[in-house]
Amino acid sequence: MFAVVRHTYQIEIPEPSSLVSRKSTARWIHKVWLFKEKLDAITYAISLLDDPLVKASDYMFETAIYQLKENNFYQLGRESIAIAEVLDSPTIIYEQDLDELSEKLDDLNDKIEKEITGENNGRDTKKLIH
């Protein structure tokens, strides 16, 4: 599986008809599209080059296509388009999970120790001798 990643600057103008409005805001946004085949990802990435923020001229357009095909990446200024291979997510173990696992392990060790020493809630068990 492959992903097309687009990093762009989105400008929001709440009053587009006002020439003196100072209410506009902007922020970086990051978009991702997933594709099963790399060819589909490259094709879609090339279609994103029609955006004026990444298409400076016809020469730059040709260069961008070449870079996407060869390097899976194109950048003009701070705008960028990338093609990436999607990998399986790694397992993330949080500290809280480690604490819970540690408590369970301690409980299990206590239970095993009681089994070995014969302290098993009044049941008649034999001690293990090494």
C-alpha cells in the first residue's frame, strides 16, 4: 500500500469580499490519500501539481513529475508532495501498560511461590524439592 502526502498552507478568509478585512487566518495542514498500487499513488500525486502553490512554470511542472517518479518527493518553497510506502504500525507500550503488566507479573510470581511452598489457601500441597 502507498500513501500520497500533501503538506500545504491553508488560508481561511471569512470575509472574502472585504478588501480591508483582517480576520483571515492560516495554518499548515497535512493530507494523506491511500492507494493499493504505487502507479495509482504517482498518478494522483502528479494530479496535485495543478495547484498554483506547487506549479511555478511548465519547466517546473516537468521537473516535479520527474522528481515524483524518481524520488517520490517534490517540494517548492514550503509546499510538498510525497509518495510513501505504508508500513504496519508498531506496537506501542505505554508506561501505564508496563505498570499493569508488572502488577500482573508480581501477582503471578506470588501465586507460583505459594504453590511451591505449599501455602495454597489451606489445600494440602507438596513442597517442591530441588
